[in-house]
Amino acid sequence: MATSRQISRQILPLLAAFAVAAAGDCAAQSLFQEQELPNPGNTPSPVFPVPTERQMQWYETEFYGFSHYGPNTFVGTEWGNDRPSDPTEFAPAALPDCQQWVDAMAAAGMRGAVIISKHHDGFCLWPTGSTEFNVLHGAGVSKEVNILKQFADACRANGMKFGVYVSPWDASSPLYATDAYVTDVLLKQITEICTGYGPMFEIWFDGAMGGGGYYGGSEMQNRTIDKTVYYDWENVADSIHKMQPGCVVWGREFRWCGNEDGFSGRTCWANFNSKEVFIEQQNNTGVEDGLLFIPSESDVRTTSKWFWTAEEKAKTPEQLFKIYLETIGRNSTLIMNCAPDDKGKMPDNVVESLKGLGKLLDERLAKDFAAGRHATADKVRTPGNFGADNVTDGCKDTYWTTNDGDTSGSVTIDLKRRRGIHYVMLQEYIRLGQRVRAFDIETSIDGRDWQPFAEGTTIGYKRIMAKDDNTDSYGEATEARYVRVNIRDSHTCPLLHTISIY
Ligand code: FUL
């Protein structure tokens, strides 16, 4: 595939030839006149594509929970499309305690939570006007509670962001795969959700479609749909933004990372090329020359299933920590499923693992040795405020960079004394586009002899590097007083806003 540089090499001579040919024509000449735009701060030009403000807010949420809860919880199934729809399968004996769910997520360090409002079986956890297959017609105490509202309130009580998953595929609806399903069922549900429960940060539209499987034009109830036209997502997304200006839309403003096992590519571009096609490998790595800004979100389970079953074992805190490093530490966000049980509680084993993860994050990634320390660079953009100290000043709006055209450069941080180093965290100033293509990190005890620590490709919003990029174990610390980050290659000048050392 041609790179953007190759493409511009091909296109530029053509543009120049056109400009010469048009030179006699005044109108055409003014069209090509170079305009000097005022840029008193000497701010580097963006490298497109760049994120919207809404996407930035989402990126900064980083880590959030996912709650699969519904009839499947009581029957022990994952999809619920294997039997006739029966609302009384949803039979909580006690009121679900959403506050306890969300508290458990907060203990792991999550900053938001996404609830399954309707899974593939079509059962709605709120009293919707779109179908009778909802909580009001369930058994047990279910009629007494609007679970969506309880969950939204619990998130707000914890200062966490609130998001919603809605399955477009609906095995309960006789209208599914007709136009009436989209207008009278799905859009009605989306509207109720987006107008009834306060601000949302994300809405998830699962790609599963039943029948033959995921993400294809598979068959459901003997009717075939082409999902690229059936839902008219472009317009649905516009309408969602009118109701929920801060809410990013799945598949359009962020992408599925291509697996459900909690890892992103070591190379992971936010850049992407398609809102409709899913190619697992591309979803995992992004596309360097992609024209659209659609960053990666990794979804993963704390157990082995999405819905609770009694036999489930929870992943250990160490396993969850590794997932954290391989998702958030690789320019992706992390949505971690924590499934409540049939008593309406987050099960003890999941609560313990989440607590354990929160503890590991506090122990390993909270005390930044680099904060406020002096940093120097071999190259600094001039004029302007682009010095190396910007990477340790704790401010995400100031950054170190080089002059235009300088695609490499090194930043050295003096930690003032020897430290045992486990991780180096790098953040690009991604508001102006993802740029870095290759980097390495070195450490030194005396500032003269340097040892390799790790090397990588892309950085993006956040990249966390362990020694040799090995995420398998916490391992031994590397003793050093100095840390040097060498940007080896970048699409034009690299922009780093933070380097943290743990
Ligand atoms: C998948 C679904 O089919 C699973 O049941 C689960 O909801 C997961 C998050 O997405 O596509």
C-alpha cells in the first residue's frame, strides 16, 4: 500500500504542473497563492486525522466497567436466542444493587461504567414503550426497579461516567430485519435511553447479528440484512449527538480492537480507514495512513463468560494488571466486564479481583519519579514554549517538540537520585494527530553509560513500556538515575506531552 509520503510524492508534481498551466489565468493564480496564516505561538500544524473534543474526553476516561445482566443471568446462557422470549425468566429474588456493582468497579480504578440495557435476546432493563419484553413484565421483584436509572445514579454518586450498550440484533422482535424494526423499535429505544438518564460518555452497538455469526450479512429469522445500509448509522450517530453531545458512538468514533481477550497491538494507530468493515488484524493495529480518527477500545471479561454463572472463576489481579498494560498501555481504552449474579450483587470473587487490581495500580503506576524533574532535549522547537521540561510539568496541554521536518529527537530526564524503575509511560499530544513511528528508551546510572530499556513503534494517547516491553511479570527493577527517550521516526515533528517513570 502507498504511504502518504509516497502519495504526496506522486501528487505534488501534478499539482505543480497544473499551477504552471494555469499561470496565465488570474482566478486560478489567486487560488494557488500561499497564504501566511498568523501563528504567533509557532504551534506545529496538525497531522490529520485528529480527534474531536468528544473523543478526547473518551480517551481520557481510559478504564471503565461493563455489566452484562439480564435473563441470561438466571438461565445460565450467553445469548438467549435459543428459546422463545419469556420475560419471567428475568426473576431477581432481591432488588439488584447497582451501587455495589459500581463501587466494585471504582475500587479497581475505573472512571466510568457501561450497562447492557438490551442484549441480543431483546430484553430491556428499563420500562420501555418499545416492547413488552422488559423489566415490567419480569418475575420476582423486577417490576419495582428501573435498572438503567439505578445504574446511572450509582455512576454519578461515584463521580464516574455513564455509558450504555444496546444490541441492534434483537432475537425477540418479530419486526427484526424489517424497516419497522429500526424506526419503531431500535430508534425508539435509543431515544428513550439518550433522553432519560442524563449525560452519557459512550454508546455501544454490538456487531453480532445472530444466524451465521458476527459482522457479516448473516441470516436471522430467514431474512437477510445488510447492516451497512440497514441501520443508517451515519444519521443515527448524528441524532445521538444532538441528544448526547458528549457521547461517542461505537464503530464510528471508536473501534472494537478485534478480540475479546484484552490486548491491543504493540503497534496501535488511532488512525483507521473504515466505519463498516471489520478486519481483526487491522482493528488491532489501526492503519498508519488511515484517513479517519477511530481509536481502539478493548473489551474483556473478568471471568470467562459475559453473563454470570455459578461456576465462574475470576481472573487474578496479576492477570487483570497485564491486560491493563496491554490495552491502556497500548493506546487503547479498556472496557472490563464485571457480571452481577442472580442475587443482584457483584460476586465476591470478582469484587476481590477488582480490589486487587486497584491495589496493584496504586503500588505500581501511581508514584511518578519523573514528576517535576528537570528534562533536557537535543532538539527543541524555536521560537515558542516547547522545552523538554514540558514532559514532566504535569500539564497535558504543554509538550516538547522539534522544528518542522525534524522527525527524531531525544529527551533525557534526571531523576535526581537512583530509582528502581519498572515502567516508562509516554503520551503524545494527540490533539494534533498521532505521529511517532519508532522510539526506544535507555537508562543510565551516571549519565554517561547507557543501557537499552525497551523499544517500540507507535505511542498515541498513551504507551506504557516495561523492560523489553515484557508485560508478563512485574520483574526486577532497573536501577537508574537518568532515563532517555529517543524518538527515532515520526510523521513530521514528534509531540510528547508527558513522560512518567514508575
Ligand atoms: C459480543 C456479544 O455477542 C457478547 O455476548 C458480548 O455482549 C460482547 C461484549 O460482545 O459481540
